[in-house]
Amino acid sequence: MNGQGTFSFETSLLHNRQKIDPVTGAVSVPIQHASTFHQFHIDQFGKYDYSRSLNPTREALEEVIADLEEGTRGFAFSSGMAAISTAFLLLSQGDHVILSDDVYGGTFRIVTQVLTRYGIEHTFVDMTNISAVRQAVRPNTKVFYIETPSNPLLKVTDIKAISKIAKENDALTFVDNTFLTPALQKPLTLGADVVLHSATKFLSGHSDVVAGLAVVKDEILAEKLAFLQNSFGAVLGVQDAWLVLRGLKTLHVRLEQSIKSAKKIASFLEDHPLVEKVYYPGLKSHPQYVLQTEQAKGPGAVLSFELINEQVLRSFLSKVQIPVFAVSLGAVESILSYPAKMSHAAMSQIEREKRGISNNLLRLSVGLENPDDLINDFTVALNENCYDEREIYVQRGGRK
């Protein structure tokens, strides 16, 4: 039983191939700590021989994520960056990759500082501009790498349109689906070839595990990625695989609550005089609001907002009480991050400013707290800046 096509998504999170252990009837996947497995015949080895190659606990997670993403095969890695890095190993010397311009800093780092050493070229482009994407294509373009919504500016890319361009150029489409998860968006059904996740975030959801996942829909591509996973060896440990499986069971209800709160908080911030701009695809003011509603079931629970200056930002961070101020996102607790010095520290200030990632920008991952408590907390922290109307008017350059 895989759940897909039989049950709704939220039911299939619980009732799937891993619902019951066939040996004991346990309703929790067994954690198999074995690193190696006895072989009973010299000429015919069993399914499992060494846990880098395959482990029953990791396999359970890989099967679940493949079903949830409606792919043919899933792969679990030791981190989101391990999943991304291994997927990039599908490229060869002389290949070219096109990426979202405000891509996550870790992805920016591996593309600009590691892949370049192996003769793999890259171009960053605003993926919301289809014309610009087409212009960036070269004869050696082999991968289109999308984050949608992007990190941290929440730009929304048309997955179908980019996948079509990729196919026209005999290239692959990779989609980082960390922000939305298969609960809200299924890139493989929109034409993508590889879906990537930092399972550290919403999929596990409790700030207690580091993990990465990949899913593909093509069997031949699956074999290639399986070879790379085994060769590169950055696989997920069994205890962490179990933690992700446990977190997945509550994914739907966690996201449902967090999205409801994120919408309320985004509207509050959009109306606040000390907030210059809010980036959230759940707001009708977002430039790709309609596209987001067409290709996903919801806007997610991550938003970014730009304060009127860095002084206000620093004061706000010193006063705010509820959110954790930390890297990462997608947890039960709300997390405030400072992209300039956290997620995008790998970019120089010049590169960040090119992409619109200013020193006044904060990213908020909305957790499970009462949204009114968060709004009250933010109100107090912002009000203690003691800006009067005239000062706000001047800070905005004469704009109300």
C-alpha cells in the first residue's frame, strides 16, 4: 500500500507502505543499526550487504518520500547540501547550469567555489523572467536549478515553463522543494526531473535532525543517482532517518497551522510603518501571487520582510522575545534569520545587493505559536524603536 491514488495526502502520511512492520506488527519503523549484513550464499547475496549501499530504515524513508512526491525512487542523504551536491555530480566537466539568482547561500557556495574547480560553468538568472532564462541557455547547458519560492526573497518560478525550456535543450530540471514540501507542491508532476529537500526543515519539523532527500521520476536517472549516492557515500544515518519518518506524520497539520499564522503575520507586517517591504507569496501584492496559487496548494510558512534601516533591525532583534534567532527554518518554533550573516553569508555584500538581499532583511519561518502572541511581540519590539511619524517619513525618503 503506497497511499497515493488511494488516500488523500494527509492520510497517506500515516497509512503507507511503512504503516506496519511485516515481521512484528510494530506501528513504528524499526531502527536497524547494523552496518553490515551476513550473506548466506557465496554466489547470491541478499538485498542488504552494507549500510552505505542500502539500509532497511533509510530505505523506508526513501520509499515514503518517493510516494509523497509521486516519483519512482527516493534517496536520503546526510544533509540537504549532501543531496544537492550529489545531484550536481550528474554533471560533467564542461557542462553549464542555470540557477535562480537568489539561491540559498550553500548552493551558491558549491556552484561558485567547488563546481568551478571541475570545469562546470554557471549562470545566475532571475527565473521569474522566462525571456532572461532563455537568453542564458548555452549549447552546454545541462541543468536548470530552481528554488520556488526562493530563499530568501520568495520569488516564484513557473516550474512547467522552465521544465519545458529544459526539455527543449536536452537538460534536466532540479527543484529545491524545501519551503513547500510535497504537501503543497509536487514539482515532478509539473515537469521537473529531480526534487531536492533539506529534510532538516519542514519535513522533520522539530529542529532535531539534519537530513537531505532527493526524488526522481525517471528510472534511468534513478539508477544514475543511486550509483552516485553509493559512490559518494553521504548517506543518512538510521536514527536520523527514523526522526524524519516520525516528523512526516504531522507534516500536514503543522503546515496548516503555520500557513494560517504566516498569512496573518504577513498582513500585519505589510501595514506596519517601520516595514519597507514584505516578501510572501500568500499576499495578493506579491508579483507571482497568481502563479503560486496555480502550481501549489498554498504559499508556505516562510516570509521575509525588510525594515526601513539597519538600526531598526538591530533594535527589533534585541527586543523581540518569542522567535528563536537562528539559522534554519521549518520547525515547530518560529525562527528569525538574518540572511546577510546567516543563510547567505557565503555571498559577498556586492553579490547580495545585486539580488536585493539587503542588510535590512529578515526571514521568518512561522511555527506553531499563537499568531497573536507573535504579532504582539513584534509590535512591542518595533514600537520600542520610538520613531515618530516625521522620522518615519524621512527614513522612507519622503514616502508615506
